[in-house]
Amino acid sequence: MPTSTAAAGVAPAEAAVSAPSAASILTAQHTVEVVSDSGEGAQKCGQIFGTVCAKMGNGVWTVEIIPAEIQPPPRTIDGTSGNRIRIGSGPVTNWGDQANVVVAFNEQALLSRHRLDALQHDAVILIENIWATHPDADVREAWAEAMRELAGIGYRIIEVPMEQQCLTVVDNPALGKNMFALGLLTWLYNLDRELVHEQIAATFRGKSPKIYEANVALLDLGARWAGENLDFRINVPRQARPEATVVMNGNQAIALGAVAAGMELAAMYPITPATSASHYLAEMFERFGGILHQAEDEIAAAGVALGASYAGKVAFTITSGPGLALKTEFLGLSVMSETPLVLVDVQRGGPATGLPTKVEQSDLLAAIFGQPGDAPHVVLAPATIEECFHVMVTARQIAESFRTLVVVLSDANLATGVQPFPRPEIDAAWMAQRPDLSPVPEGTRPYGWDPETGLSRRILPGQPGGMFTVTGLSHDEAGQIAYTADVHQRSATMRSRKIAVLQQMLEAPPVNGDDEGDLLIVGWGSTKGAIEEAVARARAEGHSVSSVHLTFLSPLQPGLKEIFRRFRKVMTVEINYSDEPGDPYITDENRRRGQLAWLLRASTLVDVDCWTRIPGEPLRPGAIHEAILAHLPRGGAA
Amino acid sequence: MTAIASLLALAPDDMRELTLADFQKSVPRWCPGCGDHSVLTSMQRLLSDEGLAPEKTVFVSGIGCSSRFPHYVKTYGFHGLHGRALPVATGIKLHRPDLAVFVVMGDGDCVSIGAGHWMHATRYNMNMVALLLDNNVYGLTKNQTSPTTPQGHRTLTQPRGSYLPAMNPIAQTLAVSNASFVAQTAEWLPPHLFATLKAAYQHPGFSFVRILQRCPKFTDGLFSEFIERPDEVQLLEHDNGVVVPALSRTFKNRIEHDPGDLDAARRLAEADGVARLGVFYRDPSRPTYGDIRAVPARSAQERVALLNEELDRHAI
């Protein structure tokens, strides 16, 4: 394992290059965006920048800005592609509010971020300078119009001769601008040049050495230009990491977690934003004795996973909302036949095709209640990249022990977010055992439900004496089709009871902040970092606010009612739709609420309020902070 | 490439003498006269003749009358969802190539709601036997038109007669890239049925067998022309296909058809007039997805070591 090189974070050789007059701005955290047209490589630039910052000891959270199309028309507002990288002196748990520095390859990409209110009003903007004098009059006009819109806000716009500079090294600047931009950031944030070179080498592994050399030349060119022309540098102090650390995105973490859980088969159909997990599995799963099967459709992917699970080790299928809908019947079969199965839903905006590349938390109720008939099962939501890894081990174990379906709800924010976390200490005990194919003891029944717990031992094909037929029809302990009232009632009770048994084994969620107070925020999934940052701001201002974050959505963790009772008001914060009180026609009776809010109201009978938004981007801590202030119960402390 | 036959032949020291009774489970609840009974009997005979270990054999089915099949065979069984037997079977075989997998589907299952899986399973060419028990009608839901219902045949959903020409499952399967075994037989000719099932079982790949069969309730008369007049049936014979000497006295309409000839197979499948029974196509050299995807097993310790190497790639 490589050591955490240069974690001290200062590269003296670099400092010598910088213009002596460059002012160093010391700050605890800073947010950078790199935006371009699709295909210009802004994402690669952002990813390398984020990874090197992490390696040098900054806290990092990286988010992709992705259009839905592969190559939308250039220089369009909707076509912007890139990255936001938020770095800090300590851990960074979310993408923050607004960017401090933007590297933009054209003014339309910049404009798109401006219009989304994604930039600080004093942001520094480094922008390609060819557009103002472009031969095409329309382009010149578009530039001028954009500059008029951006004027007077307070942005500091610095025009950079990106293309002109790149042409001194390469013939086609379109393919190298991103490395020049990386050079600008390398100088600006005082990155270790060697580490950046290493990361470029890793990114272009397998490509010819010429490509590496050209990229390094462009990088150095960008750094030199910045050193000669910029009058400030950013210093976000770095700390040596006390423990071994890994950095990856949530989809990679899910794929590695599945391997750590000892799973041997994943079946999928391509769907954004889940697919990158499959790309990673396709690359490495076979080395672990695993198979990634790309099925002919979403339904088949669920069927292949369920068939594999039935025949041996628990398998999983990975999808997004539309795929969840298509797989529904198989999910019911998993529950009815008590065949373990893990389904990962990397949520995106919906309904229907919705917002394929953008985050949303709108599948919660579909994941829990979407199956026709009564189909009790388990739903888990990781809240961090690290949890994306570990949740797969938990999901596999629960699916196996409880012979049930486990749905894991990730989302586009976790899927593409990159964050360092403590390196997992892999334990062989996490892994599924080799299937036990010993003869079945006389009298063992395929659904020999323990009347107290509903649990029963699974029989696997290959076990002599165990021959029985799985069926999705109502069946008795022996697996025989049985339509009688007695059997249907009893078997439904057994399938439900075991979920209650699981619930009794869980712990109450910890409260972030004081155990009692004015307002309790309840969240789930990827919003944890932003919620806790917002709560911390409100608490620092003297407000009595705490938060609770739920990992188990079905069954709900115990103790919620007790926790809720200690707060004057309880409110969920979610990335899904809810009606605004006070909007036309909306009453307390007909108001459609956030999905977790609905669930909590039903299960606790507490009047849980909600604040939800569907901006197609992660919630910003600043927006949550405002919502907290607006929803604090009036009338002073309890 | 190993045929499931050789994989599953019992080890020499396993002296179990398997008989028909070893593969019989509960009493079938199919209607008297239903073609399913005949298929079940032939299959049980195949299992005992070939000495398949019951615990290493899985029957996977969808939903419909014929999909009750696994409940009546004393092996492992998976009676799943309508139309979705093939993906389940694919998952079982991918994860456990040591199991012999048989898939039993009706015409609704295979060529209607699950038609996509039928095309793709044919192309995957996993080593399994897939039976289409085709009675040309939806029986369990009580008489609705299926894709193989002959044009003009009346049902409750198309009471003025089926609107469209029937689908031709043999021709469709032969059209799929990487098809490796396509045969047709009939439930009313047990010797031919048995010989065809046996050839299917012994083929190393996805063996698709369409079995023409009567539904005594809703399509009783559909095949009477073939049953009463053997000349309306044409047997495709070849040493690489099936030859049933017991039938040669009754069935004079026999032709030599080399199952290695795909063009001839497609012509025969499209030709009208008679019911053709036999192996249309067989190519044991076709790549099977299961073999291609086979990966060496890893112990937990090996995985831990490999995972640590993989984490090194993400280490900072």
C-alpha cells in the first residue's frame, strides 16, 4: 500500500516558482468548479484535482455535473459537464453551497452555473479568452451577452489564453485544455506536482507514453502561466492522515462492498446512474470468482440474481428507479419464496425517465411498498461513501439470515461523489460461506417456520433429501401449494414476524446535537453531511436544533417515538416532492408530504413536518440552514 | 464442453438404482387427457434412464398449467413467475453449473409474456433443456388466445376467431444467432417424445424443444388431423437427430434431414401443410455462455488478499 505521501502539504519547489507578489489566502475550506462542454475533459481534471487534494491531506467531496446526453451541442446551457470539488482542512461531508473558484472553458458553461446560483458572489472565474474575439459573430455576441448578465455581481473574471497556450504544446487544444486547467489549479492550490503526475499516469494507464508526456507538458504549462499571471494562492491547510485511507465514489464502494460480502454474481441492465458500479465490477469481479451478468432487460437481471441466490450464495442486482419498477414482480417472489436477494437502487429523479443523471430520494415508498400483495422486507440507505461499502456486507448478511429481500437505496449524489474514508479492514467473516450441500436432516421442511420468530433454514439444490419446489403461490411449511385461509394467514404472519425480529435487534439512532430541544431534523441517505453541517451552523447561532439520520427505513429503527417526544417539532429534510403548506388548494388534510415524513407519521403518530426540494442536485447546507430557521417553532424554548 | 449428461452421470461408487418411482412426487392435478401427463411420464423415464441425481437436478417453470410440472417431479423445483422461467434458470446454471437444469414453459410463458427471454436464452446457449409445452391456448386462465393459436380459432378474448396468423416458434428460434438445438415433437407420440427429450438432454447447449400438445378443454380438436392421419405428420430423421424405428410402420412420411444444415432447417420450419417432428437443427460446437463466463472459485482467504490489493489502488 502506498504511504500517504507529502501529507504535510507544502511543496517548497513550487513556492519558489510562484510570483513573489502572490497573496496567500488562508481558509478552512474552499470549493472549486471545473466546467466545460461534454467531452472536453473537465471531469477528468476535477477528479484528478480532488484525488490529489485527498492524498495531500485535505478533506474532499467531489460531485459530478453531468448532462444526460453523451455530447450535447457545444456552448449550451444544458450541456454543461464538469465537477465541483469541495476541499477542507478537516473532513468534508457534502458538496457545500457555492463555489469560490471556477475554471470555465466557455461562457455558456459558466452562465449555467451562475443561473443555478452555484457561485459565490465574490467567486474568482478563470475563463478561456478566445470567445470575445471569435470569428463567428454569434459566438462573440453570446459572449458579450453573457458578460452583461454576469457584470455587477462581484465575480472576479480573469481571462486565460487556454487555447493559445495549449497550441504551443499540442495541435488540438480541445483535447488538452483540461490538463492546462489542472495546471492552473495545481499552482493555485499549491499541489505536489509529482503527485499530480502520478495521478495523470494512473488516469491514462494503458495509453501510450506520448499521451502521458503531452498531458504533463500541458499541466506544467498551466501551472507556469498561473505562476506568472495570478496574484493570489489558496491555502487550505492539510493534515497528515492518522490512519490508512482510501478514496473512491459510492458506486465503486458498493461494488467493492459486494465483493467483501462474498457475493459471486451481480446481474444488471445498463441504467444511469447505477451503471458505473457495473463497469467497475466488469473490470475486477472475475478475479474474485464473481460474474457480472448484463441481462437482456431489467426483469431478467432480477430473475438471474434470484435464480443464482436460490442456487447458492446471495446474489444482487443493481439498478435505478425505472429498473426498480420493472423488477417489482421478482421482488415479491423473493419475499414470498423467502429466497434472499439484494437489490441496489441508485436513485435518480423521477417519475418515468425523469432526471437520469441527477439525484433524488423519491423511491423510498416504492422500495418499501411497491410490491403488490403484502411483501415485508428490509430497506437500508447508506449515508456516506464509506457506508456504501459496508452496507453491502450488512445487506448480504440480513438477506441470508432472514431469507428475505434487502433493498439498498443509494443515489446519484453518492454514486458519483468521491470522498476519502478509513480503509476497511477486510474480514473473511464478512463473506458468504461456501454453500452447505450436506444431506438435509430427516423431517426438515423448506419453510419450517419457527412459530416464535418466523425464521426457517434454507435448503439448497444439491442437498440430498431436500428436494422441494419453490413456489410463488401460497404454500405451507412443506412448500406445498395451499390456498386455505389458515395457511395464508399463518405464512403471511411468519414472513412479517421475522422483520419484527430484525427490528428488535436494531439500536435507536444516535441524536446529533442535544437529546432534546426545539427542532429535530430527520433525514436518510445521502443528505446526512449537508443536514449535519446545517444543524451545526444553526446550533452555533444558538438555536436548539438536533438531527437524526436513519439507516434502516424498513423496519424503522426502534426508539423513534421516544426521541421525537423530546422535541417541540420534528421535520424531515429530503430530496423528494412535497406540497408547500399555503399553496393553492393545499390543506393539512390533502398535503402530500416527503416520503420519510409520511412513513414516520404513520408509524409514530407524531405530527412530523417536512421540508423537501427536488433541485436535481444535492441539497446545499445553506438551504437546509435557512429551512431550519424558517421552521423553528415559535414561542421560545420549551 | 461437457454435456450435462456426462457431468451428472452418477459416480461409479454411487450404486443407487433409480427408478421411475424415485422421480414421482404428488399426483398431478392436470385435467384428464391433458398432454402434460405424457410429457411428465417421458421426462421421469428420461431422468431414471439417465440416472440423474434428483438432488442435483432442478426444474424451473413459469406460470400456467404446464408450469406445475416441477411440483410433480421429485427433484428440486422453482415455480416462479409468468414468463420469467428462463432468467431464473440462467441464474441457477451460471452460479451452479453442476446442476442439471430443465425449464418447462407454456406458450404464454415462452412466446408471449417472456418472449424476450426466449430470444436471449437461445443466444446465451446455456447448457440446459427448455421445453415449450405448446397447447396453442391459455388454459389456466380459461381459454384466451395465445400467440400460437391458429388463425380463426375462437376463444373468449377473440370470440370471432384469432385475428392473426399463428407465431411459428421453431422458425423464430432458428432465426436467433447462436441457436444450437431446435426440435419439435408431440405429446401423443410417446416414443418420439422420449427420443427427442433424450437428444435434447444429451446436447451440450440450450436445447429448445417445442412439444405440440392438446388441451382437452379448449383445443382438443386442434391436432386431430395429425393424430388421425399419420401422413399429415412428417418425421425428420437423421443419425445426428432422432430416429424412432417403432414409428416407421405407421409413419410413412419421413425425410432424411441433416440437423447440421441450418438453411434446410429454416426452409422446413417455414413450410406449411404438415406437422414436422424431429431435430431441425443441432450444432454442438456453438459457444455456450456458461462455459465462456466460468471463473475459477476463490477461497475467502484469497479474496481477502485480492481485496487488499484492490484497496491499494484506492489508497491515499
